[in-house]
Amino acid sequence: KLKVNFFSIFDKQGKFNENVPAKYRNIDRLKARSIIIEDLKKINCLQKTEDITHSVPHGDRSGSIIEPFITDQWFLDVKNLANEAVKKVKKKDTVFYPQNWTKLFFTWMKEIQPWCISRQIWWGHQLPVWYGPDNKIFVNEKKELAMLDAKKHYKKNVKLKAENDVLDTWFSSALWPLTTLGWPKKTLMFKKYFPTDVLVTGFDIIFFWVSRMMMQSVSFTKKVPFKKVYIHPLIRDKFGKKMSKSQGNVIDPIDLIDKYGADPLRLTLASLAAQGKDIKLSEDNVKLNRNFITKIWNSYKFLDLNKCTFNNSFNTEKLEIDVNIWIIKNIYSLIKLFDENIKKFRF
């Protein structure tokens, strides 16, 4: 646990605490500013006031001002874990597609800092930490084991108080490839499917999730959690902004499917999904592809009206007319290209 010695004049509610003169205690920091200025004026200690325009972060949902407040937190030293994960990627035990993301992975892992794994939220895995009567810390996998450690230390049975903090969500979700297959038990599923084959995810969580899964898996099993990582584009709005409920620019795929059909939406996403580029999705794109798919549908209806059917016994080697040979060649070329691109994750 990182112990920080600092002098604080605020409590967790942003009000002045007992470290200030009695007059200002329990007053919110924002309200206190004007009071302090008036008091400084009264004793002729105010030199000047000036307005300064600067960036003040606000919460997306609440709109509240966000200000830093130092507290005790739990940190995990991940430097060695990161180095081991990097070695596995260099050996190509895990390969990134497109491969340019490998460089970003290496950069992040090289510059990694101790990981703050404690969170002050309602839900999550409780940190495996307990405190004795004098606040001595006992860390163990289970409370029973922590109590045995405490008994050895105090030479008697004592009551332990559990840590209120929970593990960072990314810490818990980093165990996903392992726990879904039954780990730490040696299940048949784990033996058969671990390491997993392909992870499909967005570039924005390579550091937060992909690297954490890599580090924990290599640490616990000496194996990578997945053989390949396909980094897909992010779907943004037509202006290139990331979709967000709080910004109100989310496009619901169900609405588009109800309006234009599933195939036009599939074609839109597939046609825009170039490697390394984000998708700017708009309703107009889907509408255009709906029109194109209508042409394909009408072509099929034309074939159907003329009783054109698929014949499994048709022998392409007996083709004689040049245009038919040309059509079949194009089909085979398309299939070959399709198969090659699927293998290279060029969707």
C-alpha cells in the first residue's frame, strides 16, 4: 500500500476540515473562496484578484467539476509482468493484426507505471486485504488464511476488518480468458481451448484490457491468452466522433435494421472496415447500400423467373464459350482472393 504524507485542508466532500481556522470549517471550497477574499480585504492583505481562463474537467454524466484528491491506494508493480508479455509477442506467440499495433503495444508496455488496482466503488472483487486492531495489514487469498497470519502476529485470535476497496475493473476482466474456462481448476475446457485462438477488439483498449490479459495470463500460466489479436475499427458518427450516450450521437443498429434491413447494414460496415481506419457511420451510407442490395435482389428474381437453378453436377472443364470461361475464371479468382484476405484478417 502506498503511504502518502501530505497536508490536506479538505475532506472527501470538498469542504474545509479541522486543519483550517474554525470560521471556515465545514464550508464548501467553492463558497469559501469569496468569504476568504472578503476577509483578506478587511485586514488589507489582498494584493489583487484576476480572472484566469483555464481548462476545468467536468464529469460526463453529472456535469460536476472534477478535482484531484490524494488518498491511500493499492498499487501493483507490473514492470516484470510487462517485460514477460513483451517477450511473448516478440517470439510471435501472439500476433497483432494489423501489425502496426504491435509497435504501440511495445511502447505502452515499455513506459508502464505501477498499476493502481484499488477502486472506491460499490461493485467489484473485494481486495484480499484485512486490517488488525492496530491497522496492521494482512494480505492473503482467503480471510481464514489472513486470520491465521494475524493469530501468529498477535499471539491470539483477533477481529479483522476487511478492506472496503474493490479491484479495478480491468484487473478483474483481465482474468476473463482464464476463468471462463474453469481456471484455476485444470478443467477439460481449459486444457482444450487455452490459449484461445483469436481476440477481436478495438485499439482503444489495447493497453487497458489486451495488455492486462497478456500480463496476468503469462504470470499465472506461462502462456499467452490468445494466439492472434485482431484490432477492428471503431464505429464513429458521421463527423468522426466516438459514439457516446452522454453526447447523444449513438446510432442504434436495431433502428437501422428495422428501417433498411440487416444486409445493407452488414455491407456498409464490411465495405468501410479498412484495416487501421475507423468507420464513420451514417444513415445515408446504409441507405445507398440498401439500394445496391435491391439490385442484387432484383437480379436474383430475374434468374428465378427464368427458372435458372444451381446444378451441382455442372462440369466447368467442359465450358466452350469464351464468355462462360471468363465468368468462371472471375468466380475462382474471387474465391481465392476472399480466402487469402480472410486469413490475413483483411475483412
